[in-house]
Amino acid sequence: MSLKNKNETNAIRTQLARSPFLEHSNPLYLTSSFVFEDAEDMRASFAEEKERNIYSRFSNPNNAELVEKMCKLEGAEAGHTFATGMGAIFSTFAALLNSGDRILSARAVFGSTHSLFTKVFPKWQIETSYFDASDIEHLEDLILPQTKILYIESPTNPGLQILDLAYLGKIAQKHNLIFIVDNCFATPYLQQPIKFGADLVIHSATKLIDGQGRVLGGITIGRADLIKEIYLFSRNSGPSLSPFNAWVLSKSLETLSVRVEKHCDNAEKLAEFLNNHPKVVDTRYPFLKNHPQYALAKKQMERGGNIIAFEVDGGVQGGRNFIDEIKMCSLTSNLGDTRTTITQPASTTHSKLSVEERQHVDIPDGLIRVSVGLEHIDDIIADIDQALSRYHV
Ligand SMILES: *Cc1c(COP(=O)(O)O)cnc(C)c1O
């Protein structure tokens, strides 16, 4: 597969101007500040009469290169980088919302994002309404005059539901909402929400963008007028991405296409294996034909991604017993790594939810989430297969 917009080339060939040393690989600009030619240059720079680097909390060449690449990959006008994915999410909301504004969000969002909505933003009288991914026909009933942002993730974590981006884009436009998509699970290589009407796209670059479990990072990209506000907020509040991490992430993007293709090859094979395994109750993967939104997934994604969720017998304890039999795969909550990682949401990331709340967001107690890595698929399947046959319900 090759994307029409030549994503592979942009991810590799987008590069800063060379320094006088004519390096081939990009240099790392570890500097906290930048010098001025003279007093007039200093004045004009601070007056923002010219675009140039002043201080690395504001901008840095390595961060600029990462932003430029991500803008090309997502088809965005502008962007800004952050120390973490949560830094990007918090700063984006904080920059765009005023006290009294409301957020309309899908119920199934990343745990820390959910905590911002329920514990942090209410301190500033910013409240959130929720809708179920399976019930977007009634979404418009939830839009109030104060609603300013429509927020989703697709595929969702860990239920792997697919939300209809084109439909949501139309609703957002009709009601003048800012439509924001956390595109972390798909990456721009598999899904470009801006094409479907998203105003902003957010990534935890910690996941598949880095792809090797080394650095944390976040980025928001999209409409230039909104990015300007987000940039000014961050420049003053300081959640900046370190140039070193920006350099790592820009390098990581050079291999995004080959990594994601292989992640998807492996995930398709594992999903097929699990789907046919007698001890697996249910397997969820967007590109499995029995996924309830298979047709929609095909419409808006190039391939199904690298995350699979499957349910084993025995509820929370059954899931724990299964995990205790795993030998090779890593037991860690990070995802998008070269190494296959396994978690049980009900006993980890979603353990603070009540049983009813977990049912509401469609997380059965025996659900296992696998982030399929780049090891040989036979080894991944063999590890999961032996754990399935050995674990006791
Ligand atoms: C990990 C993650 C985040 C948060 O990113 P950090 O880099 O850990 O701050 C946000 N959204 C999704 C979907 C994630 O998986």
C-alpha cells in the first residue's frame, strides 16, 4: 500500500535547512536560547515582527521540523508540540475554552483525558456532556448553546469502537463546534481526520509516532487560527517538548510507514487466530469482518491498526490468570511499541470505574488489550496460544 499523498516521502524528506557542516542526518539543537544580531534585532524579535527562534520554551528548530512533518502527514495548516500527549490535550482545551463553556465528548476516552473532564475542568466551570459511540444519532440533542468542542477518539481505547468521522464533522460544522480528534491509535498513516472535517488532531507521540517506547511527546495540529491560540497559551504556561525528544520523534517518523504496515500485518494474523480460538469469547479488531463497524472502519481507515481487544472466560480473575501465563510479551500499559504489550483494562487502567461504569463503556472484566509489536508473528501467537491453553478460569 502507498498513500496517495506520498506520506512515506514526506515523513523522510521533510528536513530543516542544512547547517554549514552539510550534515546528512539532522543535527540536534540542544540550546535553551538563541542570540540576536543587535539591539534592533532583539527588539523586533520580541515584538513578534519577525518569525525566528528566541527561546526553546517558545520554539526550537527540532520541534519545528517535527511539526512540519506532522502537518504534511495529517494535511494540517499548523501545529505545536508538547512534552506529553496529556500536555497537548490539556493545553488545547485550556487555550480554547472559557469558564462556562461546555465540552461534548464520546464516553470512551483515554483515562487521563476523562479525569481532566471530571476533576480538573469543573474547577473552572467547564463541564462535559458524554455520548455513547454506539448512539451518535442522538448526539444533536446534547448540544447546548454553551457547547464549544466536540471531542472523540477513534478507534476507542480499549473497546475499539469506530466513530463516524464524516458524520461528526458535519454535525460539528452545522453547530459551529470545534471538532477535535485524538488520532493516537490510527496514526496519520492509517487515518487523517482533517479530511473528514476535524479542526484539530491530537497525538500522544509517545505511542506509535515514537514506536519504540523511548520518549514521551505530544502534538496538536490543524487550523492555523486555533493553533495560534494554543501556541500562545503554551508559550506562557510552559509544557514544551524538549528538542531532544523532538529530534527522536522526527527520526521515528522516517520509519512510520514500514512499522505501521508490519504492525497491521501482525495484528491481522493475531486477530484471525484469536477469532478462531475456542477459549476466546470475543475478539475485537476494526478490520475483522465480524466487527460491528467493519464497513465504517474500511471507509475511514487504510488498515485496522495494531491494537486488538479480546475477552477470556472468568472475568477479572480469569484475565489475571491468563496474563500470569504470558512469557514473552511485555506486561505494560504502554502501546505502539516494537515489543508486543498486554494489559487487562479492568484491573489496571479502568480499575477505578465501577462494574456498571465499565459496562457502560463496554469493557468486560475479562477483556485483554494487546498492542501487537514487530516480533515474528509466529512467536507472538505461540506465546498467547500457550497462555490460553494453560490459564485456569
Ligand atoms: C497515551 C495516550 C494519551 C496520553 O499521552 P501521554 O503521552 O501518555 O501523555 C492520550 N490519548 C491516548 C489515546 C493515549 O493512548
